[in-house]
Amino acid sequence: MNDMFKMVLVLALLTSISGGVLAGVRSLTMDRIEYQQLKFQKEPVIRSILADAENDPMTDRFKIKDGDVAHTIFPAKIGDQKIVTLEAFGKGFSGPVGLLVAFDLDNDTIIGSGVTISTETPGFGSKAKEDPSFVAQLEGTSIDQVASVKKDGGEIDAISGATITSRGVCVAVNEATAIYKRLKPELSKSMDNLGSEGGTD
Amino acid sequence: MAKTLTQEFVKGLWEEIPPFKLVLGLCPVLAVTRSVENGIGMGIATTFVLVCSNMLISMLRNIIPQKIRIACFITIIATFVTVVEFLMQAYTYPLYLKLGIFIPLIVVNCIVLGRAEAFACKNDVAHSLADGLGIGLGFTLSLAVLGTFREVLGAGTFLGHSVFGDVFQPFTFMVEAPGAFIGLGILLCLMNIASSK
């Protein structure tokens, strides 16, 4: 019995210390990791969907509170178009799939999107990130439209062999649209501010 | 304890060099040695885990009950691996993306658990440190050598710099999976010839 007690005690102590250490390291590295992800994952996607932007969406980024979470918004101006880009997540085959979606603020349409994080199977699900023709299907759709794959009665052609990943992307788009709808008043306000700042320099 | 600290350290570099002599931890050896940079990065990450877990397990060797030692070792190893994962994400993000799944898989790398079970839980902290450092550097060295072999032949580059110029036709087979097995086999063969003389 004594032996049993010692085993339970040692293992419980060990795992709780380990949990504490990990929580500590995580909170120490969190900001730095966020910065790295911004630089290496989001920047290439932002640059490709907002290639024509007249401002720099990376330096102009700002955060908007949506309940408990803060969303990072990448704003862009292309001619008269005011564009806001935000990231949402869906569940893929082997983890979360991150998707950056750019919305035109005046027409309420999606003008572009790109996959940021994906740990999907190389050669199948990974095509969501590598093959631009898949996310290109979302371009130009209105925010009132719910994205879903053809198998589920929707409009989107799933990637062959990767229905789950394709569904994950659809979930991410719908999530992004929902966030956009919720935050629209604040987004418009922030974009007006951005415009006036741009006018002064 | 007959061996000195130096002997414990040096044995990891040739006599018990992990992938070749102990033939342990082959999964990452085969998978990440596509390039020298990946090999060295993986080697250093594993060395860090190995040294830390060896020391901690050695410190706790009289506290950990015999019956649940494996569970305790895995907890300790997994903690250090997760720390490494956070640190790599924070400071060497591109390398982290390339090594991907193989970083968390250090948890099940049999070298780390092997050293814990065979060495750290029976020896004092200083010797365990020397053992971890030696085996870790030996592992890094092996990955670097195999990575060099594959990258130079398979892509014609070393650490991303071209070696032969434009005339060289890369032997792409070497950076693919079968090339890893053949490369490992050839190196193992050369090492056996060298040590049998």
C-alpha cells in the first residue's frame, strides 16, 4: 500500500511540475512565436492576395476585440476599394487549417484568400495551400453565401482525396465571414481612420 | 564506476555513435537528413533533450519508483521536447517548419529513452551529463555526415551553397527516401571496414 502511495505521489508531482514548467515556457515564448508566425506564415499569403495594395498591410495591421479574442486585421487600399483581411480556422484532417480571407468593405464580397497553417497530408490536403486554384473558387462570392463542398450540397469543388481538408477550409471561410459581419461597423471606422492617415502623408 | 568523464563523453563519438553503432533512432536519421541544415538542427534539438533528461533522471534516480520508471522518464522527456518545440518556434521558425512532426517525435526517439534506461538511472549526474553530451554530439555528427552525403550528391549543394557549379547533374534519388537507406547503408559499411582494421 505504501509502495502504491509513493508511485501515485511521484507521478502526480512529476506531471504537475512538468505542466507548470510548460505553462511558464509557453507564456514566455508566446509573443515571440506570434511574431514569427506573422512573419513566416501570414506575410507571404498577405503579399500574394493583396499584391496590388497601395499601403503596407503588414505594418498597418491592427487588432479588434471580438468578445474575448482579439483578431488581427490587415487592411489594404487598392484604388477605391477598401479591403480588410482576417484569419479564421477550420478543423482539417490532422489539425487546424488557418485561412486568411480578404473582404471588400463596400461590396461585402470575398476578394481573395490563402491558407496559412496546415499540417495536412503532403500531396493531398497540402494542396489547399499549394494549389491556388482551390481557394480561387471562393473569390468574388458574397458574404451572404455559405461555403460548402459539392458533396454537402455546396458550390466548392473539393480537392480530390482531401474532402475533410476542403471542408475545414469551408468552415474557416464561414467563420471568417461571421467575424467580418460582427465586426463590420468597427472595421469601417478603422478603415476611415486609415484613409485619413494615408491622406496626410 | 570505472570509466572517467572523458571516456563517457568520447564513447558517444565513435565507439557507441548512435545511429551507426547502436543502430538506434533511425526514424529521424532517415527522415530529416535531406539536407545538412536539417540534420544539424535535428541533432542539436535531440542533444538538448538528451542532456537535460539525462541529468534530471540521474538526479531523481533514487526517488523514482522502479515500477513506474518508464512513465516518469517519458514525462520528463516529453516536457523537454515540448520546451524545445516552443523555443524552436520562437527563434528558428523556418527550421521548425521544415522539421515539423519530427520535433515532437523526439519523445519516442529510442536513443533518449535508451540512455535514460541504460545509463542515467544508474549513474551520477556528472557522468550522465557526459554521456548525454557525447551521445548527442555523436548523433548530430552522424546526421551532419549523412546529410552532407545526401545533399551534395542529391542536390549538388552544401548548406544551400552550390558545390560543383552548373555542370553537375544532381542525383535527385539521394534526397528521396530510398537514398536515405542507401546512404545509411554505405556509411555503415565504411565504418565497419574502418573499425575492423
